[in-house]
Amino acid sequence: MKKLIVIGFLGTQLDSGLSPSRWEKWRPTVSLAQHDDLVVDRLELFHDMRSTALAKQVQSDYAQLSPTTEVKLVEMNMANPWDFGEVYTALYDWAAAYPFDPDKETYQAHITTGTHVAQICLFLLVEARFIPGVLLQSAPPRGRQGRGPGSHEVIDLDLSRYDAINQRLHGAQQDAVSFLKRGIATRNTRFNTLIEEVERVAVQSKAPMLLTGPTGAGKSMLARRVYELKKARHQIEGEFVEVNCATLHGDGAGSTLFGHKKGAFTGATTDRPGLLRTAHGGLLFLDEIGELGLDEQAMLLKAVEERRFLPMGADRDAQSNFQLIAGTNKDLRIEIQAGRFREDLFARINLWTYTLPGLAQRREDIEPNMDHQLALAAQELGKQVRFTTEAKTAYLRFATAVDASWRGNFRDLSASVTRLATLADHGRIGIALVQAEIQRLRWQWQTLPAEELGTSTTTAASTGPSLEGLLGDRAATLDTFDQLQLRSVFAVCRRHASISDAGRELFNVSRQQRSVINDADRLRKYLLKFGLEWDAVTG
């Protein structure tokens, strides 16, 4: 049988008493030795130097009541026992050095004695498993006489044992997930799983997040939802501050983010606090962080790690405590290799990274998002709007087809539905409107010939090398099927900045059935079948 170890503070008032009459009153620490159903093998008793005499008296009383109990007096001196930081640090340091042995011993933290701050700190240490045990609460005997050992109760913080509490917690988590997905209608299993993990991280961590994915995939919306969720949970007090780094250039970039002092550069006629200070206590969303200059990246790294930075033209650091969410449509690993992004900053913001798929990779989500956007447009227009059955079928058939690229992702879909709702006579979207909208989208997504772009076929970045230019005489030895397939693959590759993004579009259906997803590796192996490399195809 495991030994029982009780950990607690000496009650300088409740445990006091030196005369024989002390046995007639309830003393919480001493009473633990008076219960037949509570056999304490060792008592770790915290006290300060001023209470040493009382601690030794309690130790002596234990020797009479329970000779087999070892009472270890632990002197713990604190300048202010009501200072949370000081008390928690003292207990944490003790727990970190204590030789816990859960295989042979069980531990109970007695939270009846000590200051309220001490009781709270013991609770937190047990809850965080720094003390691997449960809580022990004792109470005086009932009635006017007040004689006897009173009662005691164990409080186990393992919430998995409490079904009712678990159901409440599960319900709260699902509410949070629904909150994050508000306005992001989805049937996509992987995207739902992603949102569930974002919820768990959002309510438990203040570490940076990195949201990747194509423009229009919903990075900004998700970042704002994370902020609103943390705000509702009282985990954040400041503002939501959003900036697109692609709009920051030169001195304006440093000034916008970090602020400046008057006279720091030409045109700096007044002091400017900067967005990092505006975000103090809140959340800073830096969209397109890959567009940020290297100098600004270095300053941002210091701000994230040390919570301080040097405004332009200032002699002293400024401070700001904010949570960072960064967004990018680039593969930052490629940017690092090209010398355009700092590897140390990437390492700092890459703790929680989530890739939001584009609309073309979530085709099952087109219909619910179409309905959602239609409801928003109808509300904005102040009228009821609906598709005819024939029109909705035609629109969905086009929208979910493989050749519908949805380059602008959800922005394209929102604009398309808004146009249809606005032009709908008497709130009815018919087949003629849908056919006209389909033609508009096809024109919008059309890849322009090189001569219309003012560049030659061989130099246009949007076109790239031809099949014959890449394979030479080998191109003529391929079946027409392979030639057509390769040209289609080339077109997709040249629409994306990374092989991962291209792979996600090319394998958008089969990837959902795979337990291990590596779109980049699949695409790389496909190209190697023909002796081709990603850089050659996209160059």
C-alpha cells in the first residue's frame, strides 16, 4: 500500500495553543491525526521562523496522537505572505526540488490553513500537476459544543472523473468552435479539425500563430474570431490591430509598426506611438508578413521575444505586451532560402502554424458558403433573395467543377453572389442571370496570352517554358494523354508560389482519403517521372 503524504501550512491562529485546553478546540492540522479513516504517514508542514515554537508543539502533539506519522517542519520565510508572486514562487521552488515518488506515495495538499493566497497557490500547483496529488479540505465539528476532529474531504482535480463537468466543458468547447466558424460555413472534415485545434490553442496559449494559405482563404476573418473568442473569455483586454505588411514601405514601415519620435526622419513632425503599442494588451494581426523588410523583421523578433522595441529616433525602448498572429500566402521556407525572410523570426512564429485551404480545395463548402453569402447580401440589400432550382443547379455545377479556379477564393464567391443578389428582379435569381455570371467569372479567371501581356512566350512568367522546351525531343514520344495532362499540371503549378499550394489544388479530392498528406512530395514524384523539377517547370 502506498504511503499517504499530506502537505500544508501551519495555521498560526487555528493551530495555536500551548496549554492543556488546546485539546478541547478544533485545530485543523492536528485534527488530521484524529481520523480513523485517514492515516497520514508523513506531514510536510510549512511555517515561518516566527512560528517555529508553535510548529514544534504541533509536531509534539502528533507524536502523542499518531506516533507513526513523521512530521517534517519546512521553514518557508516570506516578507509578505499575501503577495501572490512571492508565495507562488516559494511553493513552486519547493515542489520543483521535492523528491515526489507517485509509484510509492500519494499526496494530499491541505488547503484549510495558511493565508487565502497560500491556499490558492497550493490549488494551482496541484491543478498544474507540479504537486502530483489531490486537495484535502478539513472542517470543524458541527454543533455548539464543537468537540471532536471534525470532517475532511478529498477534492480530486482530475475532471475526467466528473461526467457532468465534462459535459459542460465539452459544450463550452463546441460553443467556442462554433464561434470561430461563424461566417465560415464548412463541410470539410480537415478544415473542421483545424478549427477545433485552433480553438484549443486560442484559449490556452498566448504564443504566436501563423496562418498560411492563398489570398482570400479567410486568414483575417479567423484571426479576428480568435481575438473575439479570447475577449469573450476575459483573456485579453486590448484592441484587435490589423495591418497588411504589403502596404508598408521604407521609413513608413518602421514608423507604422514601431512608432517614431518627432524629427526621426523628414516629415516626422510629431511623435507617433506605432501599432505595436496600440496593440498592447490585445492582438496584433500582421497579414502578408512575408512582405515585411528584413530590418522590420529583426525589430519584430525582439518585440515578440522581449516585449520591447526601439521606436525610430528614440533613445529608450518602448514596451508592449501583445499576442501576435501572422498571415502569409507565401512559403516562408522559400523566402528564407532566398534571403528575404529571417530564419530566427520564422522559428519564433512557427509554433502554431495552420494552413487554410482555398475554395478550390474545399469544393464541398461552396454550397453552404454560397447560401451564407446570399443571406448576407439579402440582409444588406433589405430584400428576400433566392435562386430558382434550375439556376442554383447550374451555378453549383459550374462552381464545383474542376476547371473553376476560384483564384480570389471566398472573395470571388462573395462578389459573385452579391452581384447575383443585386441584379435579381423581385428577389429571384434565374437561369439567365446565372449564365451571365458564369461568363463573367470565366472571363475573370482566363489566363491571358503572352502577347496581350506585352511579353514574349518564352519570357512571360505566367507562361513559363513550353513542354517541348522542357523535354526537347522526348515530348514527341509521349502519348497525347500525357502531353495534355502535363500541360494542365504546368498551368496549375505556375499559378502558385509553392509546390505545396500547387499540390493541394491538383490532389484536392484524393488527399481527403489519405491518412498522411504530403501534396508537395506527390507532385514532386509525378514530375520526376518525366525527369522534371519544380523550379524548371515554374521558371
